[in-house]
Amino acid sequence: MSIRLKGALLAGLAAAALCMGIWAVSSITAPEDEVPDYYYEGASMPQDTKFVLRDYDGYIGIYSSLYASAPDTVTNIKTSTLRDTDRKMLSRGIPVSGRGELLTLLEDFGS
């Protein structure tokens, strides 16, 4: 194989790799702002709700119910560091069915 042919083949492979990379990056989309139905006015929370996570003065608060006026606990997780979708859901209240789910959510928000 001549040097020119090798160079052309290498340039073609590099161009193909670049195109594939650009396509791959452009195909990645941010998750849609899918907010469950119970976040809208007039909808009720799931029946198995034990806790509710809501924004409390810029931090995630853990409430005993959706209608509690003050959180039982305030975490050190700043809501300003979260995605817009998460902040939107926290403004309405995120229902949590048990301690395991609560710990998982807090770990996800804190990382």
C-alpha cells in the first residue's frame, strides 16, 4: 500500500469517526420535563405516601405530609444545585413511600 493511499484511508476513517462523534453527541437529549400527574392542581398524592420532599428556604425539607406547614427535618442539600425538573417537582412536593425510597432520593439529590 502506498503512503498516499494509507493517508487517504486514515483521513477517511478520521472523518467518519468525527461524523459519528458529532451524531452521537447531537442524539443525546436532556430528559423531558415529565412531571407525574399528581404534581398538578387538584390531583392527589399516591396513597402509600409516608414522607414528602419539598423546598424549604433553598434546601430539601422532609415533611410528614403534603399539608405540613414545617418540615420535620431539613437536609443540607441545596435546591439551587438541582436540575430544573427536580426543583419544579420539589416546589409541589415529591411523595416518598418509605424510608428506603427516602434514602435513595436523598442520595441521588446529594450526588
